[in-house]
Amino acid sequence: MADDYSPTPPPQRRIASIKKFIRKRLPHWAVLIRWHRNTLGAFPNIVNPVTFNDKVLHRNLFDRRALLTQFADKAAVRAYVRSRLGPDILPRLYCLTTRPDAIPFDDLPDRFVVKPTHASGWVQLVTNKATLDRAALIALREDWLKRSYYEEQWEQVYKHVEPRIIVEEFIDDGSGAALNDFKLFVFDGTVEMIQVDVGRFTDHRRRLYSPAWEKLDVCYAYDDVSGDVPRPPISRR
């Protein structure tokens, strides 16, 4: 009987292995510049950055302020927000731990949010504790703690964030779904662009606005939002 096993991997797997081998041995600055070149079709200007992408890369390569690490740390940033805006604006903190099996599920409300402190985009929304697979949640959190977001994405601000699991209050607008996500792009202390993400955990869509809430004629990674997005009220705090 013929043996279907082949000790030699298919060409595409071999190429992927070679690329991974090379990538692990390149200095991080070289990989980031290469990503920029492959994505945008041009080498970045990191000596005198002008474009948005150049400035983001420049900050990633050279800006080592401890404050940026605090901003990236989903637990440590709470102290900064509290000092600037007061405690009432923060979601309630239920648990902060390095041991997912120590999460006090029985003491948690029916709805809550679980995420790691040292990464971006890794999050689980629990909307009904009664149907939650606790063992699966614990296993996923343990996997998060073993991973380095810095090594995966090479964003410097995450390099020194302590890996922990944070459990916080679930906040919604009464509909039961996740809130729209607003991100403000600030240059030299001034908001120049606003990103709105809608349906992040269902039908993720995105739109960019000017500070005057004028829709920008551009798509960024996701399809445009259907219909209008109401402008949020402006806080005077």
C-alpha cells in the first residue's frame, strides 16, 4: 500500500517557514520598515516624518516615554483617567489577575467584559453568565497570557506591559449590543480625525469623520457604515 506521508512540506509551507525564520532574525526596525514598504508601496520617511503613517512608525521606533506604556496598559491607564477626569467615568472594575482560574465568576454580574491588559483587540463580551463556558474562557485567557502582543505586532508601547486579565463592567446604550467605538486622532494636541467603529463583534463597519463631523471620503480596513452615525454630545469637563 502506498504511503501518502511526505516528509517534505508543500512549497507554500516551506516558503512560509523560511519567511518566518528570516523575520524572527531581523531587527524589529527592519521588519517595521519592510511592512510599511509592502503595504504602502514606498519607504517611510522616518527622519522627517510628514504623513500619518510616517509619524506612527516614527513614534513606534523612537518614542520611549513611559506614559505611552501606561496608556497601552488597560489596567494602568485607569489611574491616569481617574486623575484627569475622576473615577465616575471609568467602567466598574470587577477583577484584575494573572490567574484566569481565580476569576470570581459566582460574584460577577450576568454581563461583563474580559480582556488582557497587554494587547489590543483581544476581548470577550459575556452577555449571559448562565450560558458561559467557564473552562473555555479560562483556557483562552491562559493563552492570552502566554502571548506577546509586542512580538506579534511589534508595537513598542506594549513591550513592557505586564500581562494580566482584567474583568470590567459591560456598558451598552440599552440595546444590549456593544457600544459604538470612537477613536480620536490627535496631532500636536489637536483632534484632526475621528474614527467610528460600529458593530465590532457582529457586522464590523467603520467611518472616518472630521472634527466638524463631516464624513471623510475614505474607507479604512472595513466597509463603510450604513446610514448616519449620530455625533456624540460634547463634554465640557
